[in-house]
Amino acid sequence: MDDPSLYHRFQQTVAIHGERVAITEGEAHLTYRALEQASREVAAALIGLGIERGDRVAIWAVNRTEWVIAALGIQAAGGVLVPVGTRLRGREVAGILNDAGARLIFCDPGFGDFDFVEALLAQDLPALERIVFFEEGARPEGDRLQSLAALRASPHRVDDAVLDARIAAGSGADLSDIIFTSGTTGRPKGVLTTHRKSLIACDIQLAEINRFTPDDVFAVTFPFAHNAGYRAGWQASLLNGVRIIPARTFDAGALLRLIEKEGVTMLPTAPPVAQALLDHPDRASTNLSSLKMMAVGGTVVPVRLIEDMRAQLGTGTIVQTGYGLTEAAGSLTITHDDDPPEVIATTVGHPLSNIEMKILDAAYREVPLGTVGEVAVRGPQITPGYLDNPEATAAAFTEDGFLLTGDAGWLDAAGNLHLTDRIKDMYLVGGFNCYPAEIERILAQMPGIAAVAVIGVEDQRLGQVGLAFVVPEKGTALAEADVIAWCKAEMANYKVPRSVRFLDALPLNATGKIAKMDLRAMA
């Protein structure tokens, strides 16, 4: 097919790797052929319920096999997937579902003490016709409530001929998904991505980042509702014959056991999780020889963490950092395999081969090499815009079609991108620009500091000053005066935080990034 959909590509993968295991979860193993059959049952049921091409169908659940079955079923039926993060709660989820006009949602019956289904039933969701929960027997079923097992066995499923015609009608130009931004600065925006752009993103992920083979085993720790766990995680894997293992929690001990038991080869994760693996008492006695690639990112990465990962987490393990955006359908940059630890820790690498990148000033003029400005990117996987938001779409692009990322950074002579911070997180100390990420990278090198985050707070004399939140290494006693004195010797005076708060751990969002809004609430 000249312009295939994601499901067309998945069918091609099944034709080659049908009897290989696609997903392992606990002791359960699902082959590619069985995964295709399960997804077809879901698609046939969705069409039988009246889901048309282009209809929006959401998933609100932790990483699990059923998430993938439902997503593939939505895509086979020609629907548009709307992933929803599990940390969101009822009112937040209702806003996304109503903005998307979702007709149906797949969800966990509950997670921990939180009941997903009850939270949905309590909201005003005029477009939502049905809730399908993943665990059979978890609650009574009715007109609007149904288990996934009951859906798959529905007598209203269309026959194979109708389903095959629906699959065949799909194309690369169709919307594949709408992923809503975090909404940290206001109402979340729905990022539009087509099947064609998704496939381009998956192909570049294969060629220049993961370099999968069918013998790889990918433990997906990032949430399936986010690009890192979805497009760059299970989707890129299952389009290339890779076995995935959905990981529901960031548990270092469980991850170590999983690596050894299943021969995990690929483990992108957040820096705090990588550090927890290194620090875990079982690490030295666990066989980690299968690991061949780990990627860390999303927050400050200390140089010593990269050095320790290379030395202690599997012989010859490639350690990468990179940078991506929801609006870019995933990755934009990646470090080289042979980059020294300081490059991996202090940069996010070079742009991928199909990405154009430039650094712009406030007037959208390109700045000289080494000068900080806003990172702008252009490429075939970049979003066409935001759902029902032409104003935000217009504001996000330059006249020559470059996406304004909202990230501040600079390019060095080797072509590596140095991110300094979000444009909105910059603060002014006596008229000097301060970028928290830059200060954090320097502070992360101080002996005794395990993790650090910096924010700007109001100051009567200087306008704003820095406040550092520091997590000391285990067994290390640090004082505020020690940290400030060290900073004075290592950075310009205006960058030195004026106060320090010590925490046991930094608050993180679902993808391992520091939740700066939570820190600002503590200030």
C-alpha cells in the first residue's frame, strides 16, 4: 500500500513474526498472531456499536496487555485513539473526553484506592456512550458498562468481510491519535497526529535510536498514555517484531528481577529510576548481561550517573539521552553511542536526520552558534496543529513552518543541543536571565547531591532569586550554607540560589520529569 495506516504496518509485521511472542506480562505470553486476533475482535465489536472512521475512543489505564489490544482495535476500526494519563482525575479526564468528543472509553476498573469507573460516572460526559473496563467481573455490567471480554465476545460484532473493508479504507492521512498536553500553563491542548506521521516517527526511532532486532525485549516503563511509552515504546516495538513487557510501576527491585528473568535488552527510563537500579542492594547479584541500551532523560542527568550506568548496568550497555515533544510524535534528538559521559549528561544530542533545528530570538530571527534562544524544529513528523484550536496552532509555528517548542537552548560547534529550560521557567535576577536547568546541571555535580531542582521566587531587592530543592545522597549530611558556598565557587553570582530546601525526593510527573508546579506550591 502506498500510504499505509499503522494497522496495515502491524499486519505486515504479523505476517513475518506471527508465532513470536509480542507481549509478556507476568507469566502470560501473547504471540503476534494472537494479538492481531484479539485486536480484530475489539475492532469488529466497535464497528458493531456504530464507531465510524474518525470517531474518538479513549483509553485510561495503566500499562498492560489490554491497553495494546484496545489501541490496535481502535486503529483497525478507523477510530482515533485518545490516551489519558492515569494520574489525572475525574474532572481533568472529563475535560479531555469532552474536548475530544470521545464516544467510548476503555479503562481500568480502578488503580489503588481510586475507582476509574465511578469517577467517569460522576462526570457530565454527553458524548460518551460506553465505558469498557479491562477486568472481567470487576463490577456489574449494563447498557453503558461492559467488560473487555464481553465486548470481544459481543454478538453484535461485524463479520470479517466488513472488518477487512474498514481496515482497507484506512490511510496514512487519517488521524491516528490525539494526545493532550499536560496543561501546566492552562487548558490542555489536543495534539493531532496522523498515521503517516506516526509511522515516520516509529521508523526514525528504529533507524537512529533503538535499532531494534526481533530478538530484542523492551521493558516499557514510561506510561502508555505518553509518547515515550506509546509511540516510542510499544508501538515502535510491535511494528518491528520486538517483544514488549508492560511495566506498571517504577520499582527498582522488580525491574532488576525482570531484566534477569526475561532477558530485557532495552530499558529507557527516568534518571531517578536508573539511580534506584544502581543503588538497589540486589543490583550486584543480578545478571544484567542482556541489557544493550538504556536511555535517560526528562530532567537533569548527573555526569556520574552516566558513568555509573555504563560501568555497572550490563557490559557494553549503550547509554543515551535525547529530547522529544508530543508535537513531534516523539523524538527530536539523540546522543551518539560513543559520546563521552559529560556530553550525554549535559546535552540532549544532535537532531535526528529528518529534523531541521534552529535557535531563534524573541523576534524569531536565528541566533549565532552558542547563543541561547527558543528551539524551533521542522520535519515530516511534526503535528499539523491542535484540536479545534486554530489560534494556538497559528501561534505555535513560524511563517516558514518551524514549530516553536517553548524550550530555551543553544547549539554547540559539534551540533549538540543544550537545553537551558522552558522559556516560561526562566527568571530574572537583577535583570540577568537565569535558566533553572542550567543551574541544576551544575549543582548536580556537587558531591553529596542525588537530585536537584531550581525555581525562581520573588525577591524585594532583585525581583526574583533562585530557590534550590535538594535531595542529598544517602548517608550524606548537607547544610544550606554548604550548597550556597559551593555554588558561589562554581557559577556566576546571579545564578547562585539564595536559599536551599532539602527533600527526601523530588515530585515527579508520570514521565519522570520534575513537577515544578508542585515545587512552586511548596515555596
